[in-house]
Amino acid sequence: MLERAFPLAGQVALVTGASRGIGRATALRLSQAGATLVLAARTEPSLQEVAEHIRSFGREALVVPTDVADPRQLEALVTTIQQQFRRLDLLVNNAGGGSPRTLIHKARPAEWEWTLRVNLWATMTLTQLVLPMMIERRAGAIVNIGSVAGMTGKAGEAAYAAAKFGVRGFTQALFEEVRDYGIKVALICPGYVDTAMIPPNRRLEREKMLAPEDVAEAVYQVATSSPRSCPLEILLQPQHNPFRT
Ligand SMILES: NC(=O)c1ccc[n+]([C@@H]2O[C@H](COP(=O)([O-])OP(=O)(O)OC[C@H]3O[C@@H](n4cnc5c(N)ncnc54)[C@H](OP(=O)(O)O)[C@@H]3O)[C@@H](O)[C@H]2O)c1
């Protein structure tokens, strides 16, 4: 009975970019299902607010302020998890975002580097760091947050598209490498989600966009899917077109 109400009880989940938006909603959803949460992002006060929320309904939450672009901070994050919990059941590589829309011939290399580093490189590196823990226990799940922008390239979004296409390729390769260890691997590709990442735009009807909770629900579904199956790619679109016609 308890297992059905709290299917993730006893499990430890790490969510990057947990300070707001999709990551925050995902952390709350997983903790409602019983998981202990490790919350990583750069903005400590926001992480503390999410942790307090989680503790208010009786679950454990650990805040580890982390810039995912920094390899030493990623190593320190994983060391902290090893020391505190000696296990990691679920990694959600969610931290990310894009730079303002820029045409390729006008883009600044530093912006490309940031976009690729936070969305792609950090996903690859953090996955590499946690994998030994999962392989040893022959269990775990890794959920990467991609984007519809990682399935079709659009003008002005070259670096973001390259990063999210990269995340898709990485996810597919990762699945092939670890599937026989019983480790689930999934890519969730949302369309427009109503978060701070999407700036105000008069052409967009925000109430028609996905809510962060919709993406969180998809992560929860991956985490609780049957051990026999793996929802390797989930394309999540708003039901109604959020662009005014
Ligand atoms: N919103 C959309 O329409 C949409 C659609 C498809 C995919 N996505 C993807 O969904 C993910 C979450 O985005 P969101 O919409 O929830 O945007 P958001 O509200 O802007 O949240 C982005 C999160 O990433 C964290 N982050 C950014 N840079 C970081 C860094 N260097 N180190 C650690 N954390 C960092 C931010 O935390 P701090 O600033 O506190 O570090 C924040 O928690 C991203 O990967 C994004 O590409 C979004």
C-alpha cells in the first residue's frame, strides 16, 4: 500500500536546475512520490526555498549549490552524494537554457561556449560521474531534458539546437551502453513551457504553453515505469498552439 502511494520511497534523486521552473517542479513531484532530493543550481536562496517546501511534507532535501559548468563543482556534488547517501537512484539533467536569439554570423563564441557547456557538456560529465554508482548497483535512471529545438534546427537558435541535438545523441548512446545493467535512460523533449526561460512575447499565449508540472509528470512516469520497459524519448507538446494566429 505504502509502496503504491510513495513509489520512490527510499530512493535518492538529484535534480540540476532545481531552483526554479521545470527543475523545481520535478524536485517537488519526485519528493511527493517519496524520494529524497538533492537540489543543485547556482542560486542558493531559491534552492533553500524548494528544500523547505519539500521538508514541509515530510521528505528529505539536501541543497548543494553548484555551477554545472564547473567540473570541480560537479565532482564535489557527486562526492557529497556518495558521502551522505552512498547511492543515487535518479539523475535529472535539467539545468540549461539558451542565449538570446542570434544569427550565426553575428554570434559571440563565448555565448556558444556557455550554451554548449551548460546544456550538453554538463549533462555528459555529470552522467559520467554518477554512472559507477548505478552500474555497481545495477539500477538507476537518468533523465535528460532535451527540447523540440533539439529535433529541428531554427534560425537564431544554432547553439541551443546543437546542444540539444547533442543531448539527444548522447542519450541514445548512453541507453545502448547501460540498458543491460537495468539502468533506465530517457530524453524528454518539451515544446514551449511557461518558465522564466521564455521571455514575454505578445505573440505567445502563455496559458496555452506547457506548465513545468507537465514535464515533471513525464519525469515521474519514467522513474516509475516498469523494469521491463524504458520510455527512451518523450516528445511533449502543448495540446493547443500557443502562438496567436
Ligand atoms: N521553457 C521551455 O520552453 C523549455 C522547452 C524545452 C526545454 N527546456 C529545457 O528545460 C530545462 C529547464 O529550463 P526551464 O524552462 O525550467 O528554465 P528556467 O526557469 O530558466 O530554469 C533554468 C534552471 O537551470 C539552472 N541553471 C542555469 N545555468 C546553470 C548553471 N550554470 N549551473 C547550475 N544550474 C544552472 C537555473 O538555476 P540557477 O540560475 O539558480 O543556477 C534554473 O534552475 C533547460 O534544460 C531548458 O533548455 C525548456
